[in-house]
Amino acid sequence: MKTLPATTDVVIVGAGPTGLSLACVLAAEGVSFVLVDQLAEGANTSRAAVVHARTLEVLEELKVTDRLRAEGHVVPRFTLRDRDQVLATIDFDQLRSRYPYTLMVPQNVTEAILLGRLRELGSDVHRPYAVNDLQQDANGVSVTVAADGRQPQTVRARYLVGADGMHSSVREGAAIGFTGDRYEQSFMLADVRMSWPLRADEVMMFLSPDGLVVVAPLPGGRHRIVATLDDAPERPSMADVQRLLDTRGPVSKPARVQEIVWSSRFLVHHRLADRYRAGRILLAGDAAARPQPSGRAGMNTGIQDAVALGRGLAAVVGGRAEETRLDEYERTRRPVAERVVGFTDRRRGWQRCATPAAGRCATPRSA
């Protein structure tokens, strides 16, 4: 474990896709930074698996888009179904993008590609370090981090960025509110190997009176299954997934699950930071906004946050812009998060329907 430098331009907390993307931008611009993460190693599960067209465009700047495409599965179509009946189809070839499709690629692969690019640029992640304390003044931020059994270290930085997820210690240390709701329903997520009789180039959402189930192709012949349940099991089994496909999926050509590669349960939070900036402390990704998991918007907005913030920080640190340039980051990125999270509608008591065809709504409860 290396000793951290005493001073740097930027400390980044969190080495998920958001923190890694930000670090790549700063490294390419020659801005000094320290990237720390409390985990001993990066992601080894797929978690977020959708990379959107706009994100692929943004990642061109980091020179990783072609690498992601090589590892991913191109999906040019989305279909809404009621069992065997097709209700609607959306073809992505109408997108005004160089990448008119959704790219399915597991998050651990995305992180590995970003980390590889960061190392090509001569930098790396410091693990495992958790933030113990942070103190801000007019000239910078002192960040104290520690690893288990080791003496805490303090790094003095001009700026601190919290890219450390929904339970961000940076956001809490900066006393920035995180307003929103948690929904009653839970989500089941599983990556499986199965015999799938329908098209391999579509993401399909099946609606039923019991809830929805999404089936999306992944690289290597696997499929991602996401479903809403009143009380999802903590580690869904092959039988759990098969039951969902039997009761909500195709009837005339049923699927047969053969193996669970990975599975999990998660609760649905819709939250938005009251501010993206508090002086010299800034937030990005899930630390700033936590949208609902459909479409995995969180990782995509986080990467886009990171590239926008990286440009701003590089300009300010490099003397090409005044510090007020960082206010532009919040002005441009927070409205995007508001639209994704649906924050304004929830404040008016709006209820988001999980299965509109069945007339069933998931009602938010106050945070």
C-alpha cells in the first residue's frame, strides 16, 4: 500500500465508473489527483449493464468507446410485451447518434476498461481507503482517509469530489441534503444462462398484473433479468427466476433457465442532492442523484457528470477559467438528474406505475 501524497489538486472518493471516468479526464489533462476507494478491489459483478448512445459519445474523449463496443452486445431495439403479444416496439436506429443502439456490457467490464485506460495514462486507484474526516476552508479541503489497521493519512487538495455512491461520506461530510423517496416494491436482478426462444437483439419488458420483468441479452450468451416484486429474495435462485418467466414471460415459446451466474435484490430509491457543489466540494454520479434502476440511468448519468466536471476542473486548475466555471457544472448537470429522477413530479405527489397496463402503482414513501 503506497503512502498518499500530502498535497494534490483534486481528491476523488469512489472508483466506480464515475470516479474512474473523472480520473481519466484529469489524467489526460495533466491535473494532479488522488483517487481512493474503500473497497479492496473493483466490481466483480455485472450490476449496471446498459451503456447508452450518449454515454458512448462522451467516452470517445476517454478513448474507451471502441473497447467497450468490442466487449459489449449491441441491442438496436426495445419491445414492450404482454406475454406473447407485442404492445410496442422502439427501434433505436432513429437516434441522432453515431451509436444508434443500446450497448449491453457488464459493469465490471466497464470498470476494467476504464481502469486500464487510467493506468495507460500513468495513474491508479488507492485501495482500500475510507474517508474519516474532511475539513474545508477558503483555499482547499483537507481529507483524512484510513485503511483498516493503518494510521490515518491527510491529503490537502484544492477540490474534493464525492463519487462514492448513494451513501456518500463526502456528501454527508459536506452537509448536503439528499432528498427523495424509497419505494415499497423491491427489484430482483439476475444474470442467467438459459434457452431463450425470442430475438437476441432486443431488450424486452413484459407487463403482467403481478409486475414487470425485463429480459436483456448480455455478451457471452447470458441474459439479464430484472423484475419487480413486493418482497424479492435476497439471493434469487434459479427456481425464483424460472417462476417469474413462467408467470410473466412468453407462453407459446417458454424460456428455460439453466444457470444463475449472479443474482441480487435491491430497493428502489429516487433521490437528488440539494446541491452539487458546496464550496470546493463537488458531487457526481449516485452521490448526487439516485434514479430508479430501469434502464440503469445512474451509471450513464454518472459517467456524463464525470466528463463534464473533469473538463471544468481541468480548466479552473489549469488557469484557463475562473472558479465560477464550476457553478456551470451544477447548472447543466443537475437539471438532467431532475428529469431522470422525476423529482418534480414526486414533490407534487405523483405516483409512478410499475405496470401501467395492469393499473398497479408503486407508491413512494417519504424518506
